[in-house]
Amino acid sequence: MARVVGSRLGVGLALSVVAVVIVALLSSSTRLAVALGLGVAVLGVGATLVSLPAVRRDHPVVTRALISVVVVDLAVVLTFRVSATSNSNVAIGAAMAIVLLGLSFLTGSSGQISLGNGAFMGVGAFTVGIWADHHATTPLVVVLVLATVAGALVGLVLGLPATRLRGPYLAGMTLAFAVAFGAILNVFSSWTGGDSGLQLPSAVVAPHWLASYFGPGASTLTTSSAWLADISIVVTGVALFLMANLFASRTGRAMRLVRDNDVAAELVGVSLPRARVVAFTVSAAYAALGGALWTLVNNAVSPSTYGFVLSITILSLVVIGGIGTIPGAIIGGIIYAFSAGAISWLTAHLGLNPQGNVASQLDGIIFGGLLVLTIVFAPMGIAGLVRHGWRRWRRG
Amino acid sequence: MDSFLTSRNVSDLLGGVTSGVIYALVALSLVLIWRSTRMLNFAQGAMAVFATYIGFAILAPSTNYWVSMAVAILAGLVLGGVTERVLVRPLYGKPEINPIVAMVGLLLVLESIAAAIWSTSSRALATPFSIVDWQLNHKPVALSPFALYEIITSLVVMAIVAGLFQYTKLGLQLRAAALAPEVSRLLGVRVGRMLTVGWMLSTAVGAVTAVLVASNFFTGLTPSGMDGVFAFGFIAAAIGGLDSPVGAMVSGLALGVVFQFVGDYVNSNAIILVALAMLIVSLMVRPNGIFTRSAQRRV
């Protein structure tokens, strides 16, 4: 049995890798390559899905790695075919998915909620801005890690009271942080540039070795939007893989017990303060990583981006997608990637003046309304609805 | 004596009290809802602003200030009652993050609708009293007729709420419904109705607050104008204890004074850092607030 499972897994993995390679080598021109790559990747997904129940039991980590690779693979293939605007939206959405993963973990594992993750994104975004200002030649990976660590540190400080707090108090505290973030940036205006923010000295370009591997004609790497979208997607894949493992780990299980019954958790030896602070810190670190990617994509960072409204938007996305779950976070990221386009389409369709009051507030009204409706009628969001429907369908 | 009244410290104290009463009102409004329904109303500021827009933007600009104020309070009562009946009621007994999320959603919807109808640009409200500070020997005292009116109005609102709770049958029923809903239901208190009344009362207090804020603070009336005030009001309520109306009001007043001194002696950007630090320290030392007797959470 184990051998059969292993070989199926091997086939799935191999097909996915083949897909990546084919697309990578031929993508510069032909549409056929993309179609081929997509097909093979879908096959890979299929092979993986077929062997899932058994593989999940025997090799959970490999399964998660495989799923992450396939998701990344499909998304990267997508970026080769769409326009620059769409690519920038994809990059923004992928980074947002990382933020949502962090918030989903906080809620799914400890039952707490943060209204300040927009400000934690700002911490990461400004870390990249400040660092790039001083050391433009640092490798991308190092910059991203730095931003993540900065977010984790700020999260740790703000999370300390979380050891003794219950839901509403923590939510209120993070709200105060989100509202205060602009003023805090102003306190350190010599670093953060005050109200005007920071501009990166030069656009992020693909590393030379990677660009040369794809050959001089590789249009996907020379146009920065596609390249940045791919970077965002790959980073999202890594974040997704780590988060899936964290959810399933001993720490993750202990945290879910804290969420469901904190007294029972304490009785079996889980340290409540530690579990809560860890959850909060991880969510802040993920938010900072997402914010760091935003700075790279936008080539600049402005304090007005990271206001209170962003924190509410993050909450809306994660609740609509399905709070406390990994698929919910991914769905939320996809919604965000397409929301700007959808709202401008709606504005045009309703015949609204694009510069008018109503059009500029449409996203707030829609997101807020969906947020209220979701929490009242379908508290587990789209992911919960899909899971529910799937179970009913299987029972027949 | 004259120079004492215009001295730096007295000016800070007066300015601090003027903004402190506002934080105290917001804190009181939050405590009213927390005590009865165990929810933190994150839409408090947005609901208050919305009621203020109804009072001051729908009516003609020439409308008498007091009529507008009355309409705003009435709108607050209605908005609070409707919100409790329609949005909050289905959420009783759900996990504690559900009402938080719902209230944040309401906040976003109300602020966006207000901005869609009345635009995000600031609107100056007509004030019944001058906002220019009184002069003493050609030096300003940090108190204007409007600030005095603001302080007195706040104290009157607090006194009305306190009197209502302490001396009326309705107040007794409100307290009973909050403390022991099951027992009070058996004794004939309409608990559901009491919760609605609590929300109406809280939102009406919020409407008065927002009217005062929009007329005196430099920002005027804007859809998101209460966000910052709400944050300070929440900090006051959390430090004083969400269970203690007196604690919330005292700490609101005290915070106003502290912030004024910090703003004057350090700088205005430092205020929010000091506020956050105070909140974090106080929550770590006394998670239930300074004025609340510590109670064990029951399993």
C-alpha cells in the first residue's frame, strides 16, 4: 500500500515539476507551451488528489509541499498570460493572501482577533522602504526576512498583554494601534519620511543568474510586473506551506484547544500565555511579510495606505473567505486581487461618476455589507459554505 | 491670581478637562453596552457620527442648533434600537469574535454610506457659543464659552444616566437584566427590551458626544472623525474597567488631562504612544481595569 501511495505521489510531483520546467523554458513565446504546461499541471493536481487520503495519513508534510508547489505552479503559469495590470493585481492579491493566512491562524488557533494587521503590514512595508534607502544591494530574501522579523518584534511587544486578555480587549487594543499608526510613523519621521512616505531608490529587478537562465528573450522577467507577481506567488507558496505545517503541528493542535476550551487546555498542560503570544506574533510577522511585498510591487510606501481602513478590509476578506482556515485565506487573497477590477466594472455598469462620492465609497459599502451578512448568515465564510455543500453532496 | 489662571499648567488642565469629558462620554457609552450585552461596540463612533449627520446635514443649515441636537439624539435612539434588534440580537450566544466582526462591518458600512451621501470633506457646524477663549489681562484663559458648555453638557448627560440607573424603575430593571438575566426574566423584567433600551441609551450618549466633537475640535464633522476619539475613549474605558461606569468616566477625564500635558511638554505625536503604553501596562497589571473588583471567570 505504502509503495503504491509513494509512486502516485511521485507521479504527481514529477508532473508538477515537468509543468514548471516546460512553461519556464518555452513561455517566452508560444501559447502552446502555456496550454501544455497548464494541462500537465492540472494532471499533477489530479494525481495528487487521487492519492490524497492515503498520502495525507502517511506523508502529511510531503502532501502539503506538493499542494503548495502545484498552487504556485498554476499561479505562475497564469502570470505569463495576463496583462501587466492584472499581474500587478495578482502580486498585490498574493501578498494579501499571506496577511490573511496570518490573521486566519490567529483566529483559527486561539480564537482571538486583531483589528491592527493593516498597521503590522505597514511595519513590514516601512522596514523594506527604510532598508532599501540605506542598503540597496541586499538580496531580496534577506530584505523579506528582515521585514518579517521586524513585524514579529512589534507584534511581540503589542502581544504581551494578550497573555491576560480576552477577545474584545485585544481587538480594542489592536484597533487603537491601527488608528495610531500614522501618528507613530510621524514620531519617527526622520526615518519614515513622515506624511509623504518613502520611494525606493530603484525598481526591484530580477537577479542576474535567474534572468540569464531564462535567456535574453525571456519577456516575463524583463517586465517587472510579471516578475514581481511571480516572486509574490512563490513567497506566498512558502508561507502557505509553513502555515499548513504549523496548523497541523503540536503547537497548532494545542492552540486549537485553547480556542475551543482554554480551561481544558490549561488542565492538559498547555501554557495559555505562551500560546496566545505565539499566535499573535506569527500573525503580525505574516502581515509584515505581506506589507514588504507591497512595497516591492509599488516601488514606494505611503503611510496613507496603511490606515485603519486597510485593517478593516483585511478583516472583511478573511471573514468572507472563511476565518480560521487556510483555504479561506487564499480565497480572500483571490477576491482582493480581483476586487478593484470588479468594482470599477460595477461603477461603469451602474453608470456612476467614477470621481463621485458614491463610486469612491462603493468598496467600503460592499465589503462592509458582505462582512455583516457573512458573520450573521454564514460565519465560516465561503470556505465553510463549500465544505458544507461538499459534505451534503457526498452524503447524497 | 490672574497670572495663575493663564499659566501654562492651568491652561493644560483646562484643555485636558475639555477633551477629557469627551473621552469620558465615549467610555460611558461603551460601558453601557458592555454591561448589558458583553459586547464592545466598535461601531459606536460611526453610529454617533451618522446620527450627527442626520441632525445637522439633512436639516437646512439655518435650522436652530438645539433642534438639530434633538434630532441627532433622536436619530441615535432609533439607530441604537434598530441595530440591537436587527444586527446584534442574532449574535447572542455566538463566539465572542462574531459580534466584534459584525460591529466592525457596521462601522465600515456606516462610514462609507455617510461619505457617499455627504462626502468626506469636513463640514463646519454652527455653534451656539463662541469658541474663542476668554481673555484675562490680554492673555487667553484656555477656556471658551463653548468649552464650558461642552463640559457642562457632558456632566449633565453623565448625571442623567447615573440618575436613571440609580433612581428609576427602568434603571433598576436595566441593572437587573444586565446582572442576572435569567432571574430577572423570572421576576417579570422584559430582558430583551432592556437590552434594546441599553443600546438606544448608549447611542444617544454617543450622538451628543459626536455633536460636541464635531463643533469644537478643529476637524469639523467628517465620516471617520470619531475614529481617533473612539480609540481614546476605548483606552479610557479599558483602563477604568469596562464594567465600571464611574471608573470609565474618571479615567476618561484623567486621560484627557494627561494627554494635554504630554502634548504640551513633549509633543502632540507622543500622545498616542503614551496612550498605547498606558493601555498595555494597565491591561497587563489589571486586565479588568483599575476600578473593577477582580472577579474570577467562571468555567
